[in-house]
Amino acid sequence: MRENRAQVHSLEKGSRGSRCEFSHMFGGVPCVEAARESVDGLALCGRHALEAKLEGQIKCWGGILFHIDLWSREASRRERPEVVRLLEHQRTQATAAIERAYEDLDLLRGRARHSWEA
């Protein structure tokens, strides 16, 4: 299975003067932070690069859950309870990973809101 994740690279020294391009993604208010990483062709500050990474992880885990559900239904149909149990364990792990990524994302966005309000 091909992994769908953001490509993250550190920017070279010559690019240090550039600003985070996060607003280009949604047409919102520009970020005033300096760009430090390149994510899928956009120059982003560290916080926005982490946000893009977490969102990518959530989408990836969602795709994995989709396939676990498909395989679990097929294993049930074929009366393979040992496979169903294994897939249920995998489902629990994937669900926990999604929850952790959402918690990290909420914490990241919460910290950002509080720093803007100060």
C-alpha cells in the first residue's frame, strides 16, 4: 500500500527570508512566521508544517481503517474469526493513533490561538 504523507524538507539557507505560505492554502490571513520547512512545495513555518503532517497522518489512518473494515467484513463472511479478532486489534490501534493525532492537532491549534490572543 502506498503511503500518503506530506513531503517535508528543510529550506536552504538562501530561503530564510521567506514567510510562511500557509495562507496560500486557504486564502486566509497570512502567517508572519519565517518559513523553515518545505511541505508539498509550500514554504511553511515549523508550526504549520507540523499541522500539515498531523492532518496527513489522520487521513492516512482513516484510509487504513477503511481497509480494515473491508477486510473484517470479508473475514466474517468467510467465517474466519481469528482474522476478525486480529483486524479488531489493528482497528483499535489505528483508532488510538487517530485520536492521538487529533489531540496533538488540537493542542497545536489551541496553543496558537492562545498565543494570538495574548
